[in-house]
Amino acid sequence: MNKSLRNILYIQAIVVLLLYMGCAGTFQKNYGGIIPDGNVSAAFESYKIDPQLNYYTSGSDLYPNALMGLKKTYTLDSDLWKRIEPTAKEFRDIIQYMQKRALELGQHQFGFAVLDDKGKQIGVWYSILSARTSVRMKEDGKVVIITPDLDTYDKFESDGRFLLKRN
């Protein structure tokens, strides 16, 4: 993807999220969020595994709805995420499969910074733009991060926006 198209996609993502956050108001007590971050996108797209993060997937093992890294100083309080300890090859494969699935549906993956309730970055997130979540901080370094809807990709097929034919 050329650089100018990527920049346009980032700007669109930021505008959509700012509008969404504007409608939702500012961070509520104990709630954080995710915001688009080009550095996070670049790290995922160059397949960099950060040793300071624990990684998790949501959804299908082949085409996860989201790939998330959470700082090891925090504990994810959820049974819905699958913890992974990928090798460099496995990490690359997961990201490439996610990108392939998104491309088949005319979508694009984005990187996001995961923020706590004070706006401090506590992790990273990689998904298509419509994969939604919420971040709630609990006591003792526990974090609840909601998984995206299970039909994150499927909804693009069912509403007629399926653009490319799968082989």
C-alpha cells in the first residue's frame, strides 16, 4: 500500500474515532480506551514482538478479530482472550492472515495504543477499524478489555460489502 493512501486511511480512522469519542464523552472513571497510533501499526506490520508485552488473540485462530499486547505489569481479567507466546514466524503468520482476511473484505488493519483511565499507554491493539472494545481498569493492576464482536469480519460479507472473491 502506498504511503499517501496509508496516510489517508490513518486520518479517516482518527476522525472516526474522535467523533465516536466525542459522542461518548471523555474517559469515565476507571475507563480507558484505544486510539490510532501509526507507530503501533508500523510495529505490527514489521512483525516486532515486544518482550515487555503479553500477547492475546480474540476470535478465530486463523483470522483473529484482534491481536493485542498488554504490558506484563498488568493482568488481563478475562477468559475470552487467548494468550499466545508466538515465535517470530507465528507472529508474522497471524498478522499476514489478519491482513489477508481484511483485504478480502475491502478493509485494512490498524494499530492502536491501549490507554488506561489516565491516558497512559498500557498496551497495543491491531484490528480492522470496526472492531470495537472498551478498557476498564480494576484494582491491583487488573484490566478488563472487551473482545470485539465475533462477527467482526462476517458482517462485511452479510451486508453486501464483500468486495474480493476468495480462492
